[in-house]
Amino acid sequence: MDDGYEQLKGYALGKLIREYDSKDIKSVMNKPEKIAEKLVNILKDEKVNLLYVRSAAAEALGIFGEPAAKYIPDILKFLKVQKVDQSLRYHAALGLSSIKKLELKQVVVVLNNLYDRSHNKFKQWRFLTCFTGGGTEEIKTLLTWLRYPANLPKTLTHKEAKQTLQVFLQIWEPTQDLPELRALDKCGMISLNF
């Protein structure tokens, strides 16, 4: 992975993805934390011209599990950058989904990519949102109300309304810097008026 030839990096990353899983990593590699750090650096390196190399680095991070967990904030920050190729962000989210279950305030960063109009991967981003968050009731509530295309519930029980408001309360601050998610009416969504 340290080689100057991008094709060779891509080959090494492909081999890593195909031949190892999280159980093998600790037994074959002395310092998986160092390799996870290299993978994050490759992912973020705009000078790497081959998109598949950066995508493979993103997916390979998922194999590392706990040693890669400390880089979750870096990967989430990367997912917020709309100028980054959409498929590269998708691969980064795939890698995240294998590292560990994300907190609700982190999951909204994954969900935000659903509203990027430069692609038509709505179903894949919805799945990744659910998968990275562990499919909890909170995630299901979030996906019920922040969905594209819109198909909002017509009625709610008192319990459902309370749960919905609690979820929105938890994500209010973390979505401050996610304009795509905050501007739901611009995506064809029905604005929520309480």
C-alpha cells in the first residue's frame, strides 16, 4: 500500500478485501491500527487519481473493525463533502457499515447522502442508513419521516408521535451542517409542520 504505483495499491487492496476478514486481520498483521490509518489516508487523498483505489481503501476499512473504529469521525467527515465522487462516498459508507454500529447522530450523515440528486441510489442509501444504525426502532422512525420519495404516515398514535419527536430532538443538532437533509422541501419532500 506504500508503493508509488496506484495500480499496485489497488491490487493490494483488492487482495486484502477478497482474502481476509476481520477475524484474520489481527492474527496476520502485527499492527492493524497502522494499516487502518494508511487506508483512511488513501481514502482522503485527492491526489490518488484512480477512483477504484480509494474505493477499495474505504471498503477495506470495514475488515479492520475495532482498529478502524477511531477513524469513524474522519470517514463521517468525508461523507459530508459533496464534491467527493458519490460512488466513493458510497464505498466509504459500506466500509463504515462493517466497522461498528453507528449512533443515531452519526447515522444521519449516511442518510444525508440519500438526498444527493446526482445519483439514483435511493434504495442503497436507505439500506446503508438502516444497516449502519443497526436497524433500531429509532432508525426505522427516522427512515419513516426522512424518506425519499415522500410517503408520510397519515396518522400517529400518541406513542408514535412521542417517539418521532424524541428522534428528531436527538438529530436536530447533528444535522446543522447537513443542508441536503435539512432542506427536505427542495428534494420533493413534504415539509414537517408541527
